[in-house]
Amino acid sequence: MVEEEINESSKFSEAALQIIRLNNLWEKIENCVNEGELMKWQNLLDSIWRELRADVNHLKEPEKTIRMNKYLKLKVLVAASDTRTKWNKALNGRHEFLKELQDKVGKGGIHED
């Protein structure tokens, strides 16, 4: 019983730490967006993806594949952006996708069952 409680406590502690890390990244992103630092924004979005990637793996099919494919398509749009305006728009698409994903996996402001 005690070992089971420790495992549950550990699981919740890691989830709380991940939410704190995500919050810190989103705060940094707001600063980058406001300063027009698109490369930093792009790199921070990659960091958020790395935080959420394990949660995507726990989604059921076909949801998992849909989310993975959408992320890859958004990443290609960013790479193919040939103007600052297109780059900004593509990054914003990734930004919105990751915010929605964070909610979907229960690490955001809205929890979906």
C-alpha cells in the first residue's frame, strides 16, 4: 500500500513539474512574440513539443496519428516560410496547435476527458 502511494505521489509530482516547465516556456514565448524574436519563438515551441510528446504517445488511435501528422505539417510550414510574415503566421499556427494539445492531454487550463 505504501509503495503504491509513493508511485502515485511521484506521478503527480512529475505532472506538476511538467506544468511548471510548460508555464515557464509559455511565459518566455510571450516575451519573444512581443519582441518579434521569431527564431527564439520557434525554438521554444520545439521545447514545448518535447514536453508534450510523451503525452501524445499515450493518446488512442487515430487521435495519436492525427496529432503527430498535424504537428509535422505545421513544422513543414514553418520551414517553408520565405517571408517574415509567413514565418510569423506559421509559428502562430504551431503555437495554437500546441496550446490546444496541452489542453487535450490535461496539462493546460481546460481538461478534456
